[in-house]
Amino acid sequence: MSVFGGDSWGREAQHRKRRVDDLLLSSSSNASSSFKKLSSGKFVCLVCPHNPVLDSSLMLSVHNKGSRHVAAQTKQKETELWRQRELNKRIALSSETKIEPKIMGSNDQVKPLVEQTRATILELQSTKFTLNAKDAVSNDSNSSISSHERRQKELKFIAAGWKRDCHGKWFRDENVEFDSDEEDPNVCLL
């Protein structure tokens, strides 16, 4: 005799199978983060980018073993690891630089981590640029004149119809006529 009444053993077997599937889903370690159960009794996979809706827990368990789901799961783990590494880098940057206390009383809040890292990067870059600028000024004033002359020559070549490719090499524009005695900027501006 069946629990559900009558001689139907099929309904009882189906109920037992459904309970076993539900227990298997609830016992898996990442079950709560990989799917969501809808009010209609269907399941939605939260790992896959297209979020498939699955009718039963059996279909969900089959889907979880599929190659698309496994690939999406590994990609999700990789992005989590990448985010964790980036966070560790930012923490390391913020701990290396000392944070100066604010003078104003209204700005006592600590900046978020992103703003702190931006500030430290800008600070490091500005110190590098000031050191490079001091070295350049102390080296020679003739170098600034030569760079000015070089820029003037470049402008003359551009006005004459020369263009640069993506590698910095000069080439002739197709729509411009050139004299045969004109200088090649690839040779002149080395």
C-alpha cells in the first residue's frame, strides 16, 4: 500500500527520487551559489552567463556536469582569483605608502581603497617626473633646442605630404605629388 493512498507505487517512487535529488543538491558544497530555486519549482543556474532555467533537480545535476557549466565555473573562479590578486596588490600599495593625517576636521573619513591607490600612484609618478625634469634641465640646454628644431622639421614634412605609420616610420601620401630631390624623413630625423 502506498503512502499516497491506493496501490500506486509509481508516485511514491517518484517522490523518493525527487527527495534524493533534492538532498544531493543541498549537500553539495557550492550548491547555494550555483543555482536558485524559483517559486514555480524550477531551477536557474547562476554560474552560466545565459542563466538556463531547468525543470527538475535531475536536469540541474546533469547540467552541472556539462562542459559549458564547468567552463563557466572555471572562468568564474579565475575572475575571483584575479580580483583577489588585484585587491592584494592594492592593499600592498596602500600599506607601503604612509597616509598623512588631514588637517581639516570635516575630512576625517578614510578614503576608499581605490582612491588611496590612485593617490599613491599619482604621487609616485609625480616624484618620478620631477626627478626626470631636474635631470633634463641640468644635462644640457642644447637638447631642448635640438628637439625644437626636430619638431620644426617634422612639421615641414607633414606640410609637404608625408605621413607616419603605426610604427613611427614616414611614408608618402598617395594624393600628394613629390619632388624627386626631396629628403626622406626616415633618414633626416634619425
